[in-house]
Amino acid sequence: MVNNQYMETAIATRWWYACHTEDVPENGGACVKWGEDQIAVFNFTRRGEWYATDNQCPHKQQMALSRGMIGSAGPSCEPKVACPFHKKTFSLVSGECLEEEPYRLRTYPVRIHDGKVYIGVDEA
Amino acid sequence: MLMAADAMPVVVVVGNGMVGYKFCEKMVGRKAPFRLVVFGEEPRPAYDRVHLSAYFDGKTEEDLRMAPADWYDEQHIALYTGDPIVRIDRARKTVHSLKGQSVSYDYLVLATGSSAFVPQIPGVEGQGVFVYRTLEDLDMIREYARKARTGAVLGGGLLGLEAAKALLDLGLEETHVVEFAPRLMPRQIDAGGSAALQRQLESLGLQIHLGRQTKEITDGGLVFADGATLDTDMLVISAGIRPRDELARQAGLVTGPRGGILVDDTLRTSDPFIFGIGECVLHNDMIYGLVAPGYEMADVVASRLCGSPKRFLGFDMSTKLKLIGVDVASFGDPHAEGTDVRALTYEDTYAGVYKRINITRDGKHLLGGILVGDAGAYNLLHQTTVNKIVLPPNPEDLILGARGGSEAAGLMDLPDDAVICSCEGVTKQSICSAVREGSVRGIDAMKKCTRAGTGCGGCVPMVKDLITETMKAEGLYVKTVLCEHFDYSRQELLDLVRLNELTSYEAVLDRFGHGDGCEVCKPAVASILASLWNDLILKQDTIQDSNDRFLANIQKGGTYSVVPRIPGGEITPDKLIVLGEVARKYGLYTKITGGQRIDLFGAHVGDLPAIWRELIAAGFESGHAYGKALRTVKSCVGSTWCRFGLHDSVSFAIEIENRYKGLRAPHKLKGGVSGCIRECAEARGKDFGIIATEKGWNLYVCGNGGSKPAHAQLLASDVDKETCIRYLDRFLMFYIRTADPLTRTSVWLSKMEGGMSYLRSVVVNDSLGIGGELEAAMDQHVATYRCEWKAAIEDPAMERRFAHFVNAPGERDPTVAMQPLRDQVRAKEW
């Protein structure tokens, strides 16, 4: 378990406490409610990394990405998630659709502190 | 011989766009003994203008760069951005820049590109009118769009539609496209193709106005020649390009009457020391507004400077692209007409597909064509056209899809010099010999070795097919590997996992794979582990498909369906009442399935444990409808009630369903038992079917319904129950151990060498001597079966996995909504 590790991919204006680390299954995802929005949090245990994206798949607007399988793509081992509905895959880093289709996921920075998962969100 | 840099002749490149950059790359690739000095007008190094709309889709300027700024340093290229050349002194062979630099050249390459053509319409200078050409243009459009509600693009050509996509990405409420011609993309496609494209684009939210001549641009919108108006807050003009030839003209070089720097086949201008490449030149009365011919020109000039006699002999304008998600391609002469031409068209208005091919009257050759909505056949059709390959007797198959015979086979008939990758100019011969002599085995290695497929990527499927076909022709073993993370087939991996007694996905990946896995290998390994060790799915839930992870089938709107097992389709009145009560309590839609069970739809993920707790209390078990596993064994009523029935088919079906319940396989498994030859259970449409005879039972295997129905074939006849079960044990285990992932039994059999007679020899005659082992494996499965749902609700940790929000476990997904349907409910369309 990699705790106290900072994995900031962008400058966030606010770190929001989302859930406990044990709420998210190893090498899998879970959904957290953020106001009216839904964010998918991924515990990439195998890589010791955490990621967060929108829970809604931009392809057919299904609220299900947190239930998708994660993995890696290509020689550079780009971390990715596959939507359980139609298996579109998205980079967990950039949110880009890896089938090179014009869909894009919003991604959020994540940091872990003292067994808690914090997600970097815009104040607005 | 190495020369000091100062002593090397100097090539000055005017323009640092895509083509100017490509010229530098080609010079570097040839290790050309020249010093390169590049002047660019824009404030940044060359970027990918073709994918400009990606800038609004989240790509940054950095992402779009052709090469990072330090690339030029590393290659010892002097690059001056934001400093255009303003004067050429041909007599002194010197150029002068805006910022006052003067550089002498030995050769000058003009790659000044083009600018957007802006028609002289009154009001065109007004506020809110833009062109779509540079990143600065895009920044201005983005800024202005913040306060705009509607936008319009003037021009329905390739660039216009790209610009329209950009406006869509900016989130304008309404986006219009206005085209003067009566159809979209008039250069590339015909009226039928335009109609198909228009329908697709309109369904994506674009509003399209064809045959519209714009008379005036006002503050509030456009006024057309017929007096009609269109309200819009902003306008992007994309009505074509104008070659940037002003510098050349000022220097006294010959230009065309309607613009363009005149060049010959060697790409020399009227000054032998000055070359012209890309969109700024006029070659043989053509101005090429695409990037591929520009790249070819860059290569021709680089080659000539290095002493090769290469010439530019025009360029095939065939093109394939994705416009706002819609495939559009045209090749050869898309508009060919006349008495010598037959045009075949195919249209599927439902799928939004339009295809046209133009064939010579004698039916021998393809002249060109158009593909809209589905451009999958583009590569082969394009190659068939440019290589003048003689067509098969039924040319309509080219657009209808082959009726037997594969596309890959046609590929090998291409001549050696057929250009497969037009971006990089890689021929079929180079690709095949990279496989034969260079031991290239995959697309990534091929890209490194030949650069094929590194440009637009459109040829990649074709290159992959060529690699496979060449390997086959060379007698090399072509293996179906699981995915990029495992270099093994499913059968090989199953053997490795079994021999090494691995029980977790991570262990399998560490030992035999690489990378971090994916949605292909995770469920495949999960299926292998389940088949071998029959362990509970929920122990490794995140390697399962969503259906297996939540032990229910995900349906529209993110709800799940619940299917309890009803063995043989036999159910008591009390259990029927429980199903009805549970469905009523949780607001579920109910339907009888094709497999004689009852499906309850519309369950919230968080309700699943409670639903199952009630079902299990009433004696139900998981029906595994969510898994690649045994589903149902369907039965007719058999001899107990039916006057024709020979044996008790219901009892046998229940016994078999209970024996194989929970059995994980490469794909779903279905069975059936009929009490007589009338076959009311439709057992021969199943993976295994048992039909009563006068003397016992006939066992049929490898049938299925679905998109390609197949009748099960006879494996053994007139056998008793015990023998029938023994054969079934062997058959099912043999299938589980040897089939590829997601392969039904019928497909597995069709790929088996020796077919049914081989399968019979293994199962009935035990020709491999593995009968006992297969039976033992099945016995172990039966002995270790546990209902997954029972285990799930007994373990509070597992149950917690079913909350939709981990930070608000009691709350349901608010986006799930139901609407009435007859006397029940259905999920609302998003």
C-alpha cells in the first residue's frame, strides 16, 4: 500500500476529502459523490498510483466508469480505464480516448494522506 | 568526408509549417551535407495544422508540435520564428527578414504555404468574423465564443467541416454550415455521399444550409442572395485557400495567373536556385491543398539536393478522414462519368452509409469512388484503383462485402511496388521484406523499421494484414495471442496456469505477462482461473467484467437485471409468488426469458444484495446470467405430462443444469433436453442438446442461436443417462481447456482440424487418453460449487462493494430514472 504519496498531475485549487483508501478496491474503481457530480476514483495498486476521472463515459453518457476495468496500453504503459458498456478506453492521465475517437474524460489530481483520498477540484 | 559546418553550402527554408518542417526532417534523415536556416512567420515552431480542431478538444500547442523546439538545435538547424522573410535578393542570393537579418543562401526553398481565402462580401471586415488557419485564429475564436450563443461556418468543404467541429467543441448552442454549392465537400464527394454525410452531421447537432450564396454579413448574421437571413453571433470563413506567393512575385519569380509559384517536375521555380514546395506552388495547373502531396514535394527537393533524380509527377488526391466522427473517403476519380463508366452505388440510410464505385464499362478496372459512413474498404479499393488491378467477376462485392473469401487474400495480389503507406511512401515490397528478411513480426516493429503507418495511421490495418499474410506465406507460425500483455493463446495460458498452480491474476501477469493488464486479458484470465479452481468470483472482483463484478447484468442507464436459476424451467407456485413480491417491492420490470427463466430488470446496484437476500431465503440461487458460464438447460414437459414423450426430459434437464451450474467457460453455455424427436426444447440450437430416442438419448453438441445460428451435431446416439453425462463432462472440459476467449462451441468446432470426427474421437473414443482427467476436473467442479450470491450476502465486506457512492452508501445514483411502459417501468433514455 503506497500511502502519503503525492501524485499531483495538475495544480488544484482545493483538495477535497473524497473517501477512505479502503473504500476503493485494489486495482479497481469506486464512485464518489461530489455535490451533484460523480467522480470515479481508481486505486491502481499494481502501480502504486491513484487516479480520478468523471464517472460518466463521454461515449454514451452512462454513469459507469468507476465500474470499468483498469490496465495499461502500449509500450509506454499508459494507464487506462475501459468503460463496461462499450469498452471504449481512456487514458487515466490525459482523459483522452485511446481508440482515437473524439471523446475526452475529465481527469482530476489525487493525493493520499493518512489513509484518506483527496481529489483536487476547482473551487468554482 | 566531414566538412566543417561553416564550409557547408546553405539551404534557407522560408516557412516553418508542416511541409517546411517535413523538408527539414527529410534532409536530416538523408544526413544531407547542408546547413539549414529556417525562417517562420508564426511565433512558434511548426505544428500539426491538419488536426487543429483538436486544440479545442483539449490538446495543447505542445501536443500539436511537429517536433519540440530543441529538436532543431539538436539537428543544428537555425530556426528563427516570428521573423518572416520580407525580401529576396536573387542577384546576391540573400534573404532579408522583418527583424533585419540577412542570410546568404546557396539554395532557397519556399514553403510559404497558403492563407485562408476570404471572399469580398460586404461586412467581411466586421467584428466576430474569423478565419480558421493558425493557433492565433483559434485563440481569437475561443475568446469570442465565450459570449456567443450561435456560430456559423462559411464553406462546407473539408476545412469548413473541421472548423464546424471546432465550434461544436466550444459548446455553442447552435452551429451552422453554409455552403455555396448544392452539396457538402463538393470536390471529394457526390450528391448521394453529401446527403448521407449531411444526415449524419445533422444528427450530431450541425445545421446545414446548401446552395446558399451569401450577399452580406451584418452585425446579427448573414443575408443570402435570395433575401433569406441566418442569425449568428459569430462567423468563421473557410471558403478555400490562397497560395502565399507575394514574396516570390515581388522577387520576380513566375507565378500563375490565379496565384501560386510556378514550379516544374523538379520543383524548381523560374530561378534554378530556388525551389517551391507545398500549398504555395502551382504544379501542372494544380495547387495541392493537402498535406500528403506537400510531404512528397519535400522529399523530392531533399532527394534532388542530395543528388537523386527524383521528380514530382502529380499526386493522387485520394483521401480518407474522420469528420466529426463520420468516415469520409474518396479515391481515384470519385466523380467519373460518361459512356465508358458504370457507377455502382450502395446506400443504407439507417446506418448512414453511402458507397459509390466507378468501374470501366467492361467491368475490369476500378476508376475511383466515394465512401461515407463506413470507409473500412478504403485501403483495398484505393490500392485496386491506383494499381489498376483487374476486378473480380462480381465487382459489387467490393462495396457489399465479400461473400466468402477474405480481404487479406486480395491484399497479397497487389503488385510489389504498390504504395501502402502514402504518407511515408512505403511499398508493399518494403513491408513484406521487412517481415521476410528483417524478422519484423508486429506493427510496432514495422513502424520503427519502415516508418509505415507513422503518418496518418490509415494504412495500419492493411500493414497488419500484410505482416500476417507474409508470415503465413513464409510458413511462420501466426499465433493468436490474448492481448498486448500476454504473448500466449488462451489454451497455452490455461496450461501454464494449471501446471504452475497460479491462483491470482496478479501472479499470472507477473509470471507470464507484462505491463498492467487490460479489459481483454483480465476477464480471460479470470475465466481460466474460475474454470480451473472454481474459486469465488468476488475474491478478485476487479478483474471481472462489470457483469461478473456485480453478479448481475448491467443494462441501460446503469441499472442491473437479476436472473435467479430456475433449473429446467420448473418452478413452484410459491417461488413464483416470491419473484412477484420481490419485483413489486423493488420496482422491477419482469419478463420471461428465452431460456425458461424470469428476468427482473431495473435494479439499482445498491439494492442487489437486499434483493438477493430475499431470493436466497426463498431457496433461489444465482442464475449466472451475467457470466461466461452455464446459463440454462431448457426442457420440454417430457413423458410426465406429454402424450408423445418418450422419457422424462424435465428431470434430466434439472439434473444436468444442477451438475454444471456455475461452470465458467470461454463463452456462455446453453443446453436443452427434449423428450422426443418433436424437439420442443429446441435442444439442437444449444451448445449441447439431448433428445430422447426409443433406446435412450442422442447427444448433440456445438449448436447455438444468436447472429449466426448453427444446429448442434450428433456426437453419440442411443446412449444411457450415465454415458451421456460422462461424454458431456469430457466435451465441456475439453472446450473450456482449448477454446479462445469469447468463442462459442460452434466456432470452436469450426476451427478444429478434423472437425466433428476428431471431437468424437477425443470425447467418445478417448483417443488422447485424457478422458479420465477431464471427468475428474468436472467432478471437482461439481464438488466445489457454491452459490456466488449466497457467499456475497454472507460477507459484509463484499456487500459494501455494491454501494453506488462509497462516500454516501445509502444514496442511489440520481441519474437513474424510470418511465412507465405498459403496466411496468423501463429505464429512461439518456
